[in-house]
Amino acid sequence: MTKTDSYANERIGFYEARFASETIHQLVQNFNSLASSRGWTAERSCYSAALIRELGRRGIDLAAIVSNDTGAQTIHYVHVAYDEASHALLPIA
């Protein structure tokens, strides 16, 4: 494991611990703030990875924001709302 990988894993772990105590509403707000931002850094990648993991860990349907069309996971940064009935994230127009 490289020093960079170690740092990324540490940061992802930090965010995973933080997100574990947040409500679904708070997690959705966090995701929507990512959708509004154009900047990208390594820290944002760690934040995003932990956020997607937490949403998935809670069994939320992520089909609106995650695809595997190319064989690699792609995150679509669009504004979403949580639909309790379907337990899914749905894009907001």
C-alpha cells in the first residue's frame, strides 16, 4: 500500500464514521452539495466515496446516481431527493 492509498483510506474512514451518525436527510443534503460544486480534489474523492458507501450501507437504491455501464463505477452528480416509499434517491428537475 502506498502512502497515498493509506492517506485516502484514513480519510474515507474518517468520513464513514461521521456519516454513520447522520440522518438520511443529512446525507442527501451532503450529496446535493457535491452536485453543486465544480471543484475536485483528492479530499472530495474520499468524502464522496464514504458518502456513497454509507447511502448503500443503508440499503438505499442508488440507481439514479451510480452506474456501472463501462465496467467501472460512475457517480452522476445530480441533485436528488430521498423517496421513502421506494427507499431510493430520485433526480430532481
